[in-house]
Amino acid sequence: MVARESTDGERTAGGLPVPEGYEPKSEASLAAYLSGVSAVAAHLGGAAGDWRVREVGDGNLNLVFIVEGPAGGVAVKQALPYVRLVGESWPLPLSRAHFEQMALATEAQHAPGLVPDILHYDQTLALIVMELLQPHIIMRQGMIKAVRYPGFVEAITTFMAGTLFGTSDLALTAEEKKAAMAEFCGNTALCKITEDLIFTEPYRIAENNRWTTPQLDGIAREFREDAALKVAVSRLKLKFLSEAQALIHGDLHTGSVMVTEDDTRVIDPEFAFYGPMGFDIGAVIANLLINYFSQDGHATPEDPRESYQDWVLAATEGVWTGFRAKFLALWRNGATGDAYPAALFADTAGAEALKAEQEAYMDRLFTDSVGFAAAKMIRRILGLAHNIDLEWIEDLDRRAACETRCLRLARDMMVNRANYPTIEAVTAAARKMRDAA
Amino acid sequence: MVARESTDGERTAGGLPVPEGYEPKSEASLAAYLSGVSAVAAHLGGAAGDWRVREVGDGNLNLVFIVEGPAGGVAVKQALPYVRLVGESWPLPLSRAHFEQMALATEAQHAPGLVPDILHYDQTLALIVMELLQPHIIMRQGMIKAVRYPGFVEAITTFMAGTLFGTSDLALTAEEKKAAMAEFCGNTALCKITEDLIFTEPYRIAENNRWTTPQLDGIAREFREDAALKVAVSRLKLKFLSEAQALIHGDLHTGSVMVTEDDTRVIDPEFAFYGPMGFDIGAVIANLLINYFSQDGHATPEDPRESYQDWVLAATEGVWTGFRAKFLALWRNGATGDAYPAALFADTAGAEALKAEQEAYMDRLFTDSVGFAAAKMIRRILGLAHNIDLEWIEDLDRRAACETRCLRLARDMMVNRANYPTIEAVTAAARKMRDAA
């Protein structure tokens, strides 16, 4: 596909309007372009003819190239004016590349070393050149093979605490925050994907939905008729629509994390906007729990997974516990924002009351996170986008058994959130759900 | 004061930078300007020489002129680059006129007939020409004289339900709402006045604070040392900073309402932004309650105020009851927004669950409103800006007695919000506070 002029002179790509100068890159054309970007050319070394270019995009939305030269490699991500997975019938604005690079820059500021470095951003081409992360792999793929990542909890909690605290009203003045928020208000097309695919479609008949059939037909219908569940998910949707707590990543699952045993990087923040913090925290928890339940579909007598499942639940606990501790530490040491002004809490009684309020704040945030985690677990089984943790279980009965446990826990987490005051309550319920099977 | 070139060529007014073309208008210069605006000239009739111009601004921030011609009158509001009440030492951006006219236009759309018509807006001059409301007076002034406004409850509830519902996620798509929200993100200077003067300064030693002294010295100190109160008000401040529920007026007290016995108009939305709905509702309730308590300072044997106080409390109840009913009616009949999608609640069980959730939503909103009302009551007695309802009570002991009752009720409303599940609980507590005195 190439950009072209339509009959009335408007430039289009895939039938969709694109700005003057936009052109989807190909393996053939990319090297010549990059050779004109001095920072990138220097990073790769040699000349364009020496560079190996591979299109590797296995995601749903974009073109992704890996370019390797004598001195180093880069990853190149270019937005298409539509959803790659679906095609031109589902347009999606190129501006997502703009929001992604803005989010990456903000994340790098608040969580240095935990996102890829940006070498170049081309707004017209909607193209970002980043350092090549190698020998990193997508964490989800490692977890399916039961690989442990001892640095993950430390890294992801630092990332979340740093980015969420650092862009909140606890760290920013209202003027700073509103200015940043306004910049991300335009990312509505990406937000709408979340609003539809996570908070709405799994709970109604929708063309996009799919699930393991016929095994899950009953529970899918049950969920669509579950009024308490639909009220609960709609309340979360309203929170997603209206609560601008911090710059959230917006798609923080284990497929957005690249890892080695020593290094962890968070990628792909194109869904970023000012939203509820619990959405990011819940996404991490949900994807760990999905993996936990999926292991029963991968275990064999030669490769039992129970001790790995223990590791996954320990990591789940560590995610909340570590995040909570780090967020509170940032708050106690760097409350530079307009919320909870320090001047009000300088006396002894004030300091004690503030400390109690900080704990209460974290408890409220945890309750949000449990709800959002549940929403994420359900959408990955009954909605459009599924997780390979479960999809790669070939025996459909076995897969459906894992999925059913995950759905049952999620339904209870969402509707009866008060029963999950701690992360240990969540992991205990997960364990119990599996033991009961 | 006139705009002038400073030595380095930058245009200034009152020592502050202003855009090219900005010039504060005077009684002498205004008519000539208006004669060049055909819609205004036609409205006034005759020629500029026939028009009577009076500067009448008794507010805190702006120039306000009344211009009367043979055919009709207009009100002209022009922003100054500083707070008029304080002077050039407190700069305030001219952009507030821009936000005010945007808010007026949105309000006119959702609450037709309840705001003044705009005849002309000049962005460079930060100047709005509106229809002259006459024989309207500021509602607060009428209430001090115990004038009843039989149409007020009907009008203010229509205004609030229409504007708050119509700009919320219940009525707008996320894309529509985010676009509107982004436009108002720039109004941070005005928001900061609220954040400081309402949510922060009354609870600490601050130069701006003033109160009836020495009578209230004790309770002012008590409030500054009241950790539970400071936590509660800070939680409300966070909500004000982060919850973008709807386009709120932002300053909806009885001084922003112009009335006759038959007509009610809401003016002065320069504090408008996307914030928590309860802030507007709470502002109305607070200012009615302040008036209620103030009447004991105005009553004389010849002019007892008890039956007026009954009217004020009945109006207070009507404000919430009427708002709730109208907001719910709008929701049930016009849920065109992305929140609580109708498709999820089409079956009988869904419809019933949605109905219960709508009631629960209103209960949560009421709890917010009680908190914000309390914050508004306290700031008007211990902060910078006071209400003439109380200020006009000349006997300081008598005034302080009224103020103390108002403060005690507000403190309980803010800290023990669960004790006020209904508006009747609020009015009963107000009555009891007065009876106990």
C-alpha cells in the first residue's frame, strides 16, 4: 500500500486521508529515509547499504521494523491510518504516534531507564525511531514458557509509582497538570477503543466479540444478562471517562513489557491520556492473573507449573505492595503538587491525619485497581483481543476450564470489590478458584 | 489607567503585558467603540451621543458598564489584567473573558433563557456585550431584604440539570466531551483562585483571611487545628482538581443570580471549567444556608424573619429535590453519551439495575454537594471573600453568633457527610443549630 493522490487531489493511504508527506515505509524504502537522520545513521554505523531491515510488526495497529547496522540497531514504529489487524475498514488517526512519543518522553522523565530511548520522531510520517531492545523479549511470551523475571516487580512498581505520582495533582501544580492534560485530550480515538472493547462490548452481543465456543457460550450469555456486573463495569467506564488522575499508560499488559532476566522496559504507550491510575495497576494485576490461570493449560507431567504459579501470585502481590510503598514514599518526600498542601498538615495532629489519609487514598486506589483488573480479565476472554497465554492452549476444553476460573474470579472481583480489601485477598481467591476446580 | 508602551516596546496595562489592541474602556470611550458594532448599535437605537454610559462594576475582578439608548440597554463586561479589588499586584489573565463567553454560549444551549444573551464578544479587548437585565437585581441583595423569589428554585434547578447533564459523559460522546474539556483546560488562573481561597487558605494562617474579630478568633484557630476537617477539605480539593465530570459554572452563588419575581438569570461564569458537579450544587445550597443563618442578624421585632427563614430552607430543599428529579429525567430520556450505554440495560433486569444505579449516582452526587457546600460556607466566613448577607449585620456580636452557627453546621457537614444522606437532614440540622442557640 502506498500513499497516493485521490481524484480530487486529497492525499490518501488505504483510502483514508493523510497529511502531505505521509507515506507508509517498507523494508525497501526505510534505510534510505533513515540515512538522512544523522542521529539514527550514527547509531547504526556504516552506510544504508549495510543495514538489515525487517518488518516484524505482530501487533494489532502499526508497522514495526527492526533495523540493524554494524554499530547497533533501532526499532522503527510507524502508525498506519487504520487498524492493521482489521484493515482499512477501521480507520485510526496517525496522531497516535504523536501521543506515544509525548508519553514516552514523560515516562522517561519520571521512570528513567524503564522505557526505550527515542532517537527520532517524525510527525509527518507518524514514525518513531527507538533504541532496539535486545536481547529482550515480550514478557508475555516468556511467562507462557514459565520464565521468571526476578527484576520485573521492582521495575514495574518503580515505573508505575514514578509515572502515576509524577503526573498527578500530588506532584504537579494544577496549571502544569491541566496543560499536560489538554495535550492528551486529543487522543480520543485510542481511548474509544478501550471504552468499547473493555467496558462495553463483552457485556452485549457485538460483532467483535469472540470466545472459546461452545464451551463458554453459557458463561458469555450469563455475563451479558448479569445486571449487577453491567452496572459495575459501567461505573468503571464512567471513571475512565471522567477521572483525570494522572497520565496513564493505558495498555499496560505483559505484552507491553519487554524483558531480559536483568532488564525491564515498558513500551507502546499510544493509549496514554489523563485517566484513573487504577486502570494501569489493574492491567498489570489482570495479566498476571490471566497467566496464573493459563498455566494449568500448559502444564504437563514433565513440566508441572505449580511452583511457577506460586511465583506469578507472589509477583502479583509484589506489584501492589511495591507500588503502594513507592507511591507513598514519593508522596511523603515530594509532595510538590497542589493537592493536600503540606502547609495544612505541618502540626503533629495534621501530620498524623495526613498519614492516615494517605493510607486511605491507597486503599481507594486499590479498590479501583481490583475493578479495572476484573474488567481486563473479562475482555481478554469474551471480547475482541485475547491473550496468547490462553489462546495457545490448544485443547479447547482445557483452555475453557482455565478461562472459566479466570472469569468467575473476575466477576466476583468486579461486583464484590469490598471483599478484596488487600492484594492477598485477591491472590487467595485466585488460588481457591483453582483448588475448587 | 490606560494601556501604554513600556520602554522596551511591550504593551502593558497596569504594568502587566497585554495584547496589541487591548485598552481598558472608560465611560468616555465606550460609546464610540460600541457605535462601530452594528448589532449593539441597533439594539441601543439612536446614535452614540444619545447613549448613557455608567461604570457600575461592584464585583471583584472586572469593569462593568451599563449603556442605555433610546431603544434598549446593554451590559458591557471587560476584563482587566489584574484583580480589580486588589490591584495590579494580583495579575489575572484577560483570557477569562474568553472562557466566560464560551461558558455562556454552552449554558445558553443547555438552559435556554436562563443566561443573558451575548450581543458581541471582542477577544482583543476581553470584552463581552450582553443584553441588559432589567429590572433584575442581584438575588443576594433581595434575600437580605427577605424578598421571596417564587421562580428561583424552578429556574436554578433547570439551569443546573441542563448544563451539568448536557456537558457530562451521560450526554456527550467522549470525543465531544474531551474536545470541550481541552478548551477549558486553560482557565487555570481562575481555578487557582478557587483552589487557594476555598480549599486551602481558610484552614491555615494566610494574609488574605479575615473574620469577625475578636469574636471568631477562637473558632478560626480551632478550624486551623482541626485535622479531620483539613483532611476532608483536601479530599474535596483533589476532587476539584481531578474529576472532570461536566462543565461547571464554578461560582454559582446568589451573587451570580439576577432575579425579578418572574425571571431568573445566571451570570458571570468566568470560573467555568470541567470539574465536579457537586461544586455548583453545593455553592447554591451553601449560599442559601448562609442567608438562612444571617437572617437572625437582620430580624427586628417589627420585621421578624422566621417565616422567611422557612422559605429559605424550603428553597434549599427544593434546589436538591428539583435538581435530582430533572437530572434523572434528562438521563432517562436523553442518555446520548458514552457512559452507561443503553445497549447494556435494555432487558428488564438491566433496566431495573440501571434505575437503581441512577439513584445511587444521585446519592453520591449529593454527598459531594454537601461537602462542597460546607467548604463554601466556611470560606465566606473565614476566608478572603465574604457575603454581604453576613457582612451587613453591623452588630459584631450578633453577626458572629450567626457566623458561628453556620461554621458549626458546615464543619459537621464536611467531616460527617454520612450523617447527611438527604437534603432534609441538612435543613433539619440547620434548624436545630439555630434552635440550640
